[in-house]
Amino acid sequence: VLAPRDDADQAAAFARASGARWAALAGADSAPGLLRDLLTPTAAG
């Protein structure tokens, strides 16, 4: 069982990694691109 702070650290690390990937794929300010990537996991990975 992870402590709450470990969950938060994991979430923050995931957000940084996925955010950087989305920025590279779609542009940091491309909301439609972000939504498309969120809704289509196969396209993102």
C-alpha cells in the first residue's frame, strides 16, 4: 500500500512525463490533441 504522498509523487511524475509527450506530439497548447490522446490510448502508446 502506497502512502498518500507516494501517490501524489507518482501522479506528479506521470503528469510531467505525459505532458512532455503530449507537448511533443500535439503542441503544448493543443487542447483537441490532448483530448484525442486521452481518449485513444493506442495512439499515445
